[in-house]
Amino acid sequence: MNTQRNLLAGLLLFVAIPFISAQEKAQMVVNADLGTETINRHIYGQFSEHLGRCIYDGLWVGEDSKIPNTNGVRNDIIAALKHINIPNLRWPGGCFADEYHWRDGIGPRDQRPKMVNTHWGGVTEDNSFGTHEFLNLCEELGTEPYICGNMGSGSVEEMSKWVEYITFDGESPMAKLRKQNGREKPWKVQFWGVGNENWGCGGNMSPEGYAENYRRYATYCRNYGTNHLFKIAGGPNVDDYNWTSTLMKNIPGHMMNGISLHYYTFADSWTNKGNATGFDDNEYFRTIENAAHIEELIERHTAIMDQYDPEKRLGLIIDEWGAWYNVEPGTNPGFLYQQNTLRDALLAGVSLNIFHKHCDRVKMANIAQMVNVLQAMILTEGEKMILTPTYHVFDMYKVHQDATLLPIEVKCSNYERLGRSLPAVSASASKDKNGAIHISLVNIDPANDIEISCAVRGTNAANVSNAQIITGENVRACNTFDKPENVRLANFKGAKYKNGELTMKIPAKSLVTIELK
Ligand code: AHR
């Protein structure tokens, strides 16, 4: 897309014009025939790190567990994850990736060396979940693996041989080793991260030093046969724009496919993260405000990338995002276990709407993390498992995967607090391959319902064919092992469509997705 068209699209898309009015009414326009960009399904990626109870005691229970499992991974989790169509899964970290040595995680499990997980609780890692277990899980889930290689404490040779071990189909020392370990055919791996947070836990490098190293490592991560790597450079910490411009300047475009960006939402700040439950309305407001800040980061990193890559060939890969609060009282501080409330569902909806809006540059994202860590989809306790409010958003929003983004305009009231304001409605619309239109709306206002009238132009759609809602008693509502269905996906009856006019009342603190056919 050329720059001029981009500018025009930027003006047309998602213009949120707050009314100076106390009336909770909103108007929208959806242009169903004007979409040009695709919402890459990889925006719905997940992240599973060797951290706390994400892998062990989360996904992986081992083949001998009395919890029903398939090759050691819990069946209930596999079924739940399949249901939300996970497009890719990032592994083994995070900070853990830069101290992980893949050769310790292959071969007979009882002979694998142990290590200390220095980043996350100082626990002993027995390496029982390694390359084969991860890639077999991806096959079981029908998801693409995204492997993050070790630049911080590894070597070029180690990373290069990992690629060969996994993807080479001919005769070679690494292919031979893979076959000895029981896997005849290579796996397909597209997404390959060259280090993680190399400005910090991944080696405390300067951007110049990282770029130099990236070129060395990436050179030897080869494409074998039909396996073509999509190489992702370790990107900036939040608003470190110098990191992005140094990488764009010093790494030739043909050597990478994307730059990562990590952004976590705190109720307040890194040093005052706030609690996952029991927060007050001011904290709620600040959390959503902090989450929405990612839009500015995307725009500013994109502006730098545009200078070097105006065709937008490279992706901004937001491979760690989500809410990070204080750990649940009584749990290991290094395990990052937190509850998940309706606030997190609203935060997820707002964030995904922003990613959609910028899908010409944001080609992939990974929420942190999938099970039992940070803003998780799933929490487990022994044999029990619950789906979080955030899981239900990923379920509701899966209709947007690989659909065409539709230009929309929103005029709405503001949600005001602390002398500041946010547009009360965050929205996104897309058209899928079968022509169905999906409009997702998030009403972040915790107290006021909003009546929306929406003109849907450029379509012959006749009916509301499906409509779903996620809401709860208040923004603190969550699912527990005793009440697992407190916040869930339900049918929404409050939408009417006639002669191109969609009218609906979106309840306070809710997410709604309407399908028109
Ligand atoms: O997701 C938890 C940690 O946050 C990751 O290991 C690291 O990359 C980030 O700082």
C-alpha cells in the first residue's frame, strides 16, 4: 500500500470522535465494501513460557498422570484451546529462552540434564518438556510453532543446529539425531525469534550490539527445503524508539521479517502493578487507559519502520502483551500467577481492536501467557480447569481471524474519571471469506449502557444472524474453581437490523459481537 493511500485509510478508519454530551448514545458507520487490509490470524497468537505453572502443572502433566492427557498434555486444555483456533504458539520464553539450551530437552526424558530456572523462582527445570513435546503439541492443536532462540547465553552454532534438527529433511548429523529420538520427518517451523528482550534479560545489549549479533545469528538460521523461516528480531522495550530505528538502520530488510514489541499493562506502573481482583474504579480506569496507550506505541514505532520499509513488508510483532498485576496472595512471586476479571476481558477487546486497526503493520501478536501465568486463557488447580473472561474474548473474536478489516467511524460519549476521559466505545469490524460481517464493540463504561445506531453501507446483508455478549455483575467479576461460569459467552438479544441500520443497546462493561449476513 502506498503512503498516500495509507494516510487516507488512516483518516477513514476508526475515527473516534467523542461527543461533549452526557447522553449515552453513539453513532457508527461501517463501510462493508471498502476494506483493503487483512486482519492476520496470527494477531491471535499465544505464549507459553517455562515460567511458574504454565508448562509444568499447567499444560504438561506427563503421560503417567491420572489427569486425562494426550502425550502428556491435558486433554481438557487441548480441547479448550482448539476451540479458539490458536494460530501460533510462542515458546520456550520470554527471558527463559535466552538461557535455554535445546539439546538438554531432547532424548529419553529420564536422561535429560536438569537446570535452574534463574529468572522464574529459581526452581529446578527437568527439561521433560522439550522440542519434541512442544512441536507435537502444536501439531495436536493445529497451531504454528513460534520458537524463540537463545542469543543471550547461546551460540550461533547452537541456534543454527536447532533449525537443522527441526526442519532438515536430508542426511545430516542433526536430522540423524532427530530420527534417533523418534521423529523421522522434519517439522515445519515458520516463526523464529532471534533472542528475546536483548536490551534486558536477553543479554543487556546495546541496539548496535544486538543488530550486529542479529546479522550473525540470522545468517546461519537456514531455510531447508520448503521450510522458510520468518525471522523476528528482538525489538524495543516499550517506547525505546532508538532501538527500533537502530535495528531498521543496521539490519538489511532481506534479513528479517519482523521486529517484536513488548508492552504490558499495569493498573498503575511497573513498581505498583495493582491487584488482579478487588481493585477500585480509579484503578479500573487507569488500567484501561494504560492498555489503550499501546496505540501510541504502535503508531510511533510504525512511523520509524515506515521510513525504511514504506511497503510495510516487515511486521511489528507484539509478541508479549496483556495485563501484569501483583501475584495472587500466597503464591510464589516468581510464578506470576494472577486471577482474571471482566476488566481483563474489556482490556483484551480494546487491545485487539487496536491491533486490527493497525493490521497493515501489526501482523502478529502473542498474549502473555496461555495457562496460569499473567493474563491467561486458562487457570488450573489439580484436576480442575477454568476458562477466564479473556478466553471468552478470544472465542468471541475468532471470527475476525484472516477477515478483511472494514473502515468504521464511531461517535460516542466519553467515560470520564480522574479528570481524564476515554471514548466509551471501542469498535472493530471485518468481513470474512463468506461475506459475513462481524462488528465487535466494547463498552468500557462500568455504569452506563450505550444505545448505538450504526449505518452499515455497501452490503446486502439481511439479518443479524448471530450475536454474543460477555459481561458480569461488575468489572471485578471473575471465574473461580467454585463458580467457573460467572463470566462467560452468552447470546445477545439486544440488536436489530433493518434496511442497512443496525440498532443495539450495549450494556455497561460489556463486549458484544454482532454477525450480519
Ligand atoms: O512474560 C513474562 C516475561 O516478561 C517474559 O519472560 C519477558 O520476556 C518479559 O519481560
